[in-house]
Amino acid sequence: MPKYPPLDRSQVESILKKLHFQNKRQKASHAHWEGYTEGRRRIVTVDHLKSKKEKYGHKLLGKMIEQSGLSKEEFYSYLNK
């Protein structure tokens, strides 16, 4: 298994919940999750793909991780917590 495997929407949302982010707004095919990282307010836009189990591409997943204010390693560390 790769160190950073592709993730699907349910996995990303699970990680955000563990980070105490909350789904604040749903607009069309996107949800806006709000939370705080190191005291700074963050908004993560989660794209709703065709199915909840469809995997995000590297670029889109990277953008969501960046928006969370965490490193890739930190974000993935919450995958199995």
C-alpha cells in the first residue's frame, strides 16, 4: 500500500471530523467544512464526486489538504485514528 493512497469522500470527511471540522455549507456539488488549525480558521471545500467511494485525484486531494492547514503526513495520520 502506498504511503499516501488516493482517498474517497467518506475518508476525507472522516478525517475532517476527527480534526473537529464541521460541515457548514452545502452548495451544489461542494461542501464547505470549517475548522481551526493552529488557531487559524480554515475552510476546506470537499468536492462531491459521482459516488462517495470515487477516489480524488492527486491535485484535488492536495488542494483539500492544503486548505486544512496540515501537511500531507499530518492529514494522513488521521486516516486510521
